[in-house]
Amino acid sequence: MIRFGADRLVADPSLLGGAARVGLVTNDAARLAGDAMQHSRAALIAAGVPVVRLFGPEHGLSATAADGTAVADGTDPLTGLPVVSLYGETMRASAESLRDLDAVLFDIPDVGARFYTYTWTLFHMMAACAEVGVPLVVLDRPNPLGGTLSRAEGPVLDVATCRSFVGEDSMPLRHQLTLGELARLWRRERFADSTLRVITCDGWTRDTRWPATGLPWVPTSPAMPSFESAQLYPGLCLFEATNLSVARGTDAPFQQVGAPWLDVGAVLSDLSRRVPKGAEYGEVVFVPIGGPYAGEACRGVRVTVTSPDALRPVALGVLLMAAIATTHRLRFQWARYPTAANPGGEGHFERLFGSRDVRRVFDRAPQSIDAEMVRAWTAVGDWAERVTPVLLY
């Protein structure tokens, strides 16, 4: 039976070590493994954990605010506690919001992709806690994509040219670590003066993807309604930086991409020569609620995973984009993607992908992009050796 770090702390509050005033970074997606209807913050408080202040990430405490939308401070209707937004005027907790705390807990489910901003909320909270000398305690949760390091996909972020709030450190796009393990990596490499503790999961192993846990999927954000969306997200989210829709507001966001002008037959014909593995492709019509072509019927490509072991979602996304860019040279365009973290929305593809070189190939010769080229782009270098000392599972 799997237990999250939150479940373990609820069962034994003494694991916290006697802290009298605690902050908690969380949202409504953070539930207990033992009861998916139970918000972890309510369960922690009921168990006697002295939470006095909440901190909310992108999408807010409710986990329902639109992608990239600034969220204001507020009050939690469930617990009555004050909520400090970490995705609004600032992305990092102020010293004033931390100094009166004995510890900060972090309990938010992740989806295993570098550009999912909950990762960087943890990064900035770790930095802020280190600056004021407040211990950070990560209540760990499984990586839903699993933890087998051989399935990690790059590129490793080029921090010199592509650093942003969707990527602050040199790590692969699909990293295969839990947030607790990432925190241990950052303590080792970035925040040596921080006081960090990880309350680990029970019963999870690195070869376990979310369906094998037997636990229900709780949507982690508005466009992440299912594991099926999460497993393709590392690749199909790259289309956010283009003039195609990723099907936000449908029942299958990040499982399909399209536009009113897309010639799906031509795209699928071109894609067949590039041979992305682990999935099948079909034609679909969908009407997105948000993003490009909101309210318009889009002709799209629907991706269905057939072999999770063979699937390389980043490579799949790049090869699908190459097929579209090749068959629609005059229609396919890059697009700005304004958010609270990047109001101008410029350079979104480079920020997501983590490298500036690939866009130039798309602009010059998308027809030349093949599986071997993408394999080189998505290499992870010495990632496994680098993270082995911080692994917990």
C-alpha cells in the first residue's frame, strides 16, 4: 500500500519534531493516499500539525485558476487560514512571511516535467527558507511518470540562455525524480546552508507509474485532468509556443493538438516517416475553451499511448511538430505565451524546451528533423550519475 509523505505525517505528527508554528505550501490537488477525498491540509491540522499560514502556487490554492494567471493573496475557505500567493506579484516567499515560522512544509503533487511550475515554487521556497534559516520539510509524493532514470529525456536546460520560471536549473525536461529528490539535489548543489528534511512515501518504487499505484488521479491543475494527459504533457506542451491548440478545456488536453487549418492526413503521412515510438495517431475534431482558436472547431491529431515503456513523449512532441511545420510551412508559426511569470510571452519555446538551437532548425529545415536528430537533442548526459547520491527510492 502506498502512503504519501502527508499520510505518514498525519499518522505520526511527531515526525515534525515539535515545531510550534508551521507554514504549508499546498493546494486542493494535495490529497491523502489513504483517502482521495481528504485535503492534506485539513488532515494535517486535524492531526495536530500546527499550520498557521498557507502558501499557494500557480493555479491558486483551489488548483483551478487559469494557466499563467496571477493569483492574489487570500483566505482559505476550508481552514480559515491566510494564504500567501507564490504566483502573482512575486514568485518567492518574502522573509516577513517566513521569519515567525519554525518550519515550512511542502505538499503539492507534481507531474514529472521540468516546466511544470510547482517544481520551481519548491525551488524558490527552498531558497527563501535558506536565506532566513527556516527548515523546509518536503512531504514527498510519487512521480506519476515513474522514476526509472533511463526514461529521462532532455534536453538538459541551458541556464545561461533559457532560464525562467518554467526552468531555473540544469535538469532534463523529463527528470524522473520526485520533488523530495529534487530538493535533495538542490541542497547538494545550490543551497548548502539550507535545512532540509524529506518525509518519504511508503510503498512506491522507481518502476511504478501512476496507474500501477491503484490510486485515483486528482487533477493537479485545470488542464491536467488525467494521467493520460500527464504522460504526454512533456512533449505536447511544447505546442503552447506555437499557433496550434493543445486542446485546453476539452476532455483530453495535451493528448491532441490542432487548428482549423490543419491538414491531418498530410501531417500523419509525414509523421509516419519519422517513426515516433510508443503511440498511435488518429484524426479528431475538438473545440478548445482556452488558448488559440477558443470556441472554434479544430482539426487535430489525437495521440494514444500504446506502449508506455517505449514512449518518449518529448521526442514524440518534437517529431509531431516537425511534421506539422513541414506540411504547413506558411501556416505554422511561433507564438508568444504571456503569463504572470513572463508578461511579454516572448521566447516561450526556448524556455520550455531548454535550448535555443532547435528553433533555428525548425525555421530553416523542419523536413530534416528525424528520430536520430531528436535523440541527440533529448540526451540527458550524466544526469543519472549526478542524481544517484540523492535518490530516496
